[in-house]
Amino acid sequence: MSASITLIGSLTLEYLDQFHVWLDARGLQGASRTLTDHDDLVGVTQVILTAPVSDSASLRAELLAMSDSTGIDHIYQSIMLDIHTAGVAVFDMDSTLIKAEVIDELAVEAGIGEQIAAVTASAMRGEIDFVESFVQRLALLKGLNSDVLDGVYNRIEHMDGISTLMKVLNQHGWHTAILSGGFTYFADRVQAQYGMSEVHANVLEIKDHVLTGKHVGQIVDGERKKHLLTNIVETQNVDWGQTIACGDGANDLLMLNHAALGVALHAKPLVRKQAPCPMSNLGLDGVLYLLGMTSAQIRQCLAGE
């Protein structure tokens, strides 16, 4: 299908007119439609382009600069996916499906919250190697009683729009997976709560109800996430044009750029710059608008669950 540009934010008729003038000046034309209702808190307008873009990298750079200057998401997609055709959607967990970095929350329980949080933030920005930082941070949790894990999960907020997105994807037969650099103890619960298809995350080593500061098995880093996405797509026999990846950190970039729709949700500056589709003005339900759904269609799906 055709390429598109989706605008998400505080949209006015004046700004939409200005945007179409901007498109015309670059030789781009398209049919515009409003996806949201008047009473929605955030507006979404999608422009389906009538011709392919010759230099998508330059266009994305310009759109990102406009997003930064206006506070309105300007999201270019080289192809449009079809929500009605079952595909594969994979998600990072920490700061994507949930509003926390679990390892930071465990560090708070261990009394070293600030120390580990600073390392986590640096790793997510891509400033230090994820695997090296993961091993170092986990080692600092040695001796933490595993009884705190339930309390940590119970206090974590889930990302806005997660229930809506998962209900709609499940209703349309999509295969959904968590690919997380976090821990299975938490990812398994998120999977069960929202009816997701599978989980791949790191396993905490626990002996006698105490964290050993080590993990079991292979670390789920950026390369592993890309590999897992590929395996899932092949196993499910899904066309690559029907694949979604969503994450926020530098360790998500490989899978974001590998999928047909790679959404960087509330992402760090480096990730916003390098990911295909940075989105900051909606939660996970914003993915449904990128699939071309309207607010009315989303409500209809939820009513028919």
C-alpha cells in the first residue's frame, strides 16, 4: 500500500493547511483524513501519499525536526499495514508496555536506586553497551530477597493504551510477543494479563528466595531481539509487510528498523533520531492510528470483544 504521514497532537485547521503547503513545496501530495473524533484529547490526521518518496531518510529528518519544534508527532511510514490481515507485533516491556525499568525498581528495594538508575539511563541512550551494563547492574542486586518481587510488580503502572491495543490486535488474530531486556518474572505476568502470545526475557537466578546477582540463559539484547523477531515471523509464516515492533531504548533499534512498522514510543533522543516512527503524544493505542484505524473503529472493536 501507499506511504503515509501521520500527525498526532494538538492539531488546528491552520496548522494542517500549513502542512499541506509544506508538502506541496516538496512535490508531495496526498489525501488527508481525520482519524480522531472532536472530543478526543489528542488529534490524529493521516495523509496517504499519492506517490512514493524518493529520499525517505531526508524526509524523516525534516519531519523529526518539525516534531521537535511543534510538539506534534510527524510520522512517516513507507508502507501501510492492514489491521485486518493477521501479522506479528513484538514489544519491549520496560518503559514500553509498563511505565518503569524493572531493574531500577529492584534497585530501590536494595537501597541502591540512584546508582543503578543512572547506568540504566545511559544504556537506554546507547552510551554504554547493554549487555555489559546489564551484568554489572544485576550483580549489584545480589542478596535481595525475592519476596519483594510481587510488591514491585503490583506498584508498576502499565502504559497508557496497552489494554486497547492488545484487545484490538487479539481480535484481529495478530501474534503478539514480549521481547524484553527485563525479566520473565514480570513479563510473564504482563503476557497473561493481556493475552499476549509469547515472552522472551531474561531469567533471574534465585536460590533460597534470594537473588544471586546472576541470570540464567542467554541475555536478551538488541541483536537477540532482532533474531527473535525474525524467528517468530518465520514460524508464524507472516509476510514481513505485516510486522510491528515497538520499543523505547537503544537496544530496541535493530528490531524497530527490521519490522515494517517500527514505533519508538516516548523514546530517548538517539532512538527518536534513528528509529523509523517516533511517537510521543499517545500511548500504545497510538499504534492503531498508524494502522489507519479511526476512533470510531477502535470503539467498535472494543464493544464487540
